[in-house]
Amino acid sequence: MHELSICRSVADIVTRHAAGRRVTRVQLRVGALRQVVPDTLIYCWELAHADRPEAGVLAGSELAVESVPAAVRCRACGAHNELAVPVLRCAACGAADVDLVSGEEFLVTSFEVATDAAEA
Ligand SMILES: [Zn+2]
């Protein structure tokens, strides 16, 4: 499953950066053009680390997914528009000569660790 492998990658990244601290919440930013379903990501999060002891710092953690709409900047008229459908075309003038501004993000923007372990 696409989402499960994504969750495993995110779990790897966060586990590495947590350096043994217990993680309570992971914030993810996903562009609309990535074709991943936020709800499925959240569902897969538990599965992605449950069977891996090295990812034990993630036990009980929450995954929060922020969806970023696809947006383009038009080279013909300069308009900046968000795309309702994944067709790369300017909504202001109809030109297809546009630069993709957002929609392909896939970032772990932050994660929170339990304060009781922060001093360890
Ligand atoms: Zn335009």
C-alpha cells in the first residue's frame, strides 16, 4: 500500500530525529498533487511503527496531516491561483503556461516529544 510505505518513511525520519525521546505528535504537510489520502495516512500511521521495536518512541503518537492545495502562477498574466482540479492551467486567463507553485509538498513540518523525557 502506497500510504503505508509513506508512513514507514516518515516513521524512520522521525525516529532518527527523536533520538530516543518519546514522540507524541507528528505534523505532516502533503501537497494535493501527491495523490495520497490524508485519512488513509492517519490510519496507516499506527501500522507503520507497531511491528518495529526500533520505532518504539512513536508508540501512542498522533499523526496530523495538513493538506496543501495545488497552486500555479501564470506566466502569461501573472495571476496566482489554486487549482480545484489537477489541470495545470491559469484560472484567470486560461493560459497553460504556468509555473507550479504548490501541490507537490511532502514534508514533516514538526514533531512534538513528551516533556518527561526531554531532559534525559
Ligand atoms: Zn493567466
